Amino acid sequence: MPLSVALTGASGFIGGVLAARLRENGYQVRALLRSKTHQPDLEAIGVEVIHGTLGHLKNVKNLVHSCDVVIHCAGAIRGRRQEDFYEANVAAIAHLSQACRTLRPPPKFILISSLAAREPSLSTYAWSKREGELTLIREAGDLSWVIFRPPAVYGPKDQSLRPLFQLMQWGIGIQLSPQISRFSLIHVEDFAGAIMAWITKGKPSGHLFEVDDGFPGGYTWDEVFNSSQQPVRFRVSIPQLALRMAALFNEKSSALLGYPPLLTKGKVAELQHTNWVCDTRETFQLLDWHPQISLKTGLRQLLTSDSL
Ligand SMILES: NC(=O)c1ccc[n+]([C@@H]2O[C@H](COP(=O)([O-])OP(=O)(O)OC[C@H]3O[C@@H](n4cnc5c(N)ncnc54)[C@H](OP(=O)(O)O)[C@@H]3O)[C@@H](O)[C@H]2O)c1
């Protein structure tokens, strides 16, 4: 019998790639969606889709029943207030672990957190990701679990870094954080590979993995710009004050128009933080897995593919 995986967030950037890789590797995949937009694409690759929200224990029980592995990849990444992040990033984890604990044998639980969880005081998003991790650790009981903390993830269909990389193709480098910043990156296919590695081995349990593309010490902006196929001739460093003003304006207009903002005061605080380098000393050894895609290769694939 192929292993069956219950997946949240399958309609998103990372979840969509995970669903595809799991299916390619012969896993049965059941996904919980709250809208029908991505249902045809997922069904076309053989994913069983069920509908509902993460806020209801009944939906969550329907998702996880008789599965071997649960991956909680859904996450709210835009918002201003705690309640914008709470359902997907915290409450859902309590519901999922509660539902999993009643199953025999209990499924293995994978939580997609974020490197942001390392600095919960910076933003409401970072706080919610750390709260989510603590919720799993508290509620896991006898479940076998793992937490992945990726840094910024890039690849086809990513909405956040793609515009910056596209500008690099035109020779323009936009620097969003201080010159001294260092940050890790990972291609979405490598990130999916790390998760698959843990599913295959199922151990170690109760571990928190920071995972990146293996570039030692993280990137500087110079190293990112130098990874572009096209030479970056014009560099623009966005001043912190301008970012703060834009965030303030965005927060006010989002409150008025009712959309969840991406650029907020909290996001600016995350950008100003100068150390987003993963600690992978144990990761590659314990997972017995190594990333395959360097930034240079990832950018070349991304910028020459139709996906951009
Ligand atoms: N992308 C990155 O660079 C990055 C870095 C570190 C960590 N992460 C984490 O990775 C996970 C996936 O991120 P992503 O980049 O793939 O984001 P994404 O493209 O925005 O996808 C988010 C997914 O979560 C679902 N979701 C959000 N709020 C939900 C809610 N209240 N109830 C049910 N589903 C909800 C979305 O469903 P709808 O389609 O219905 O909106 C979508 O499927 C998140 O947990 C994020 O925190 C991402």
C-alpha cells in the first residue's frame, strides 16, 4: 500500500510543489482546500480534494483520517493583526494534532514553520509561526513530529522574490535590507526534497530543522546580484524610512479596503533584521540529504522558464 499524506496549503506556492512531488513518488495525497480555484489542477495530478476550513475540527478530522503522514503547509503570510494569522498558523495546529492523536496508528506530523519563528518579537507573522511551533510541541503527545524552518523560498509561482529576480534579469538590483545583512535561501524543489527525505526515513522525531541551499554563511546582496546571469548594473537600496512609510500607507489602506497587507511595519522589521542565516550543522547529516540547486542554477532555470 502506498503511504497516504494529508496536506494543507496545497493551493499555495510550496504546497502545490509538495503535492506534485508526493504524487510523482507514488504517495496518495488528500488536500483540504477552502476554495475551488485550484481543485482542477490538483485533481489532474491525482490529489483527492476535500473542502472546508482549518478552523473546524470536523474538517480537519476528515482530512487526516487513515493517513500515514500529515503536512501542515498552509500558512497566513499577509495580515496586520494577530487574528489575521492565528487560524492558519496556530489554531489549525492544535486541531490537527488533536485529530491525529485519536488515530491508531497515529500519523507522522510535519509542520512547515519559518526561520522567522526564531525572532518572534519582530512581527505578528513571526510571533504566529513561533506560537504554532510551541503549540505542536505542547500538543503532540505520542505523535512522531518534525518542524521545518525554511528561509525565503524561491521558485516558479513564488510571488515574493520573483519580481526582484525578474528585475535582476533587466540589470536592476533592488536591495531591501541593510548592506551588512546575510540571509539564506532555498529553491522550492530542494525544500520539497528535504521534506520527502524526512518522510522516507521518519526520523529523527521531535526535531526542528533549519534548512537552506547549503550556501555557507548565507548570502549578501552582492552575492545574490552576482548570481544573476545578466550583470546587475543599477543598484537601488530602499531606505528604511521609505519602507516604513510605504508599510504605514499599506496598513491604513488595507484596513480601509479590507485586504490583508504583505508590507507592514512587522515585515519592515523582519527586513531590517540582519541575520537570517540558517543553522544547518545537523540538518544535512540527520536527514541524510543534501540540497541540489545552487542560487545560480535556480535563477537560471527560473529566469529562462516560461513561469516568469
Ligand atoms: N514562501 C516562503 O518564502 C516561505 C518562507 C518560510 C516559510 N514559509 C511557510 O510556508 C508555508 C507555505 O507558504 P507559501 O509561500 O506556499 O504561501 P502561499 O503561496 O501564500 O500559500 C499559503 C497556503 O496556505 C493556505 N491558507 C492560508 N491561510 C489559510 C487559512 N486561514 N485556512 C486555510 N488555508 C489557508 C492558502 O490557501 P488559499 O489558497 O485558500 O488562500 C494557501 O494554500 C507557510 O506556512 C509559510 O509560513 C514560506
